[in-house]
Amino acid sequence: MTDINHKERAHAKLSASGASRWATCPGSVQMEDGIPDRESIYAQEGTLAHEMSELKLKHYLDPKGFGKRKLNAAIKKFKKKTSYIKLRWNLTQILM
């Protein structure tokens, strides 16, 4: 299994979180070029949700290749990796 690392991916120019802005003002997409992304607690929550969704989807689409044992091991590793992040909601709700 390959490690999930969304933090190394570039942020989408036409992201869902910015849709209300870029849909109303298309020029804003070009204006924000070169401005670094700031990571907020909301961005961290979104990244965690994406990573957990990816694990669950792998298990759903390939239960033989990415079975319950692999899923549980990945979730355990995921919990260790993300334990330093203080979330405003209970992470275990999305894990199970």
C-alpha cells in the first residue's frame, strides 16, 4: 500500500472551497497565483476527511486486495500520523 500524502499535492485552482469566489469573480483565480496557501484547521479537517475517504474507497472497490486487515492497519497508522492534530470534532466518528 502506498502512503497517502495529500499535503504534497498542489491545491486545486478551482477548488470546491473557493467555488463561490471564483464562480462570481473568475479573475480571482489568476490574481491569487503566487500567493502561498495557508493551512487552517478547516483545511486540516478536509485533508483528513479526504485521506480517510480514500482508504475506505480502496477497501470498498477492492475488498480482496485491500481487505479488512489492511484497512484496519491503515486506519491505525492513520490515527498515529494524525494524533498531533487537535480537531474540533471527534475523528473516530469518521473512522468507523
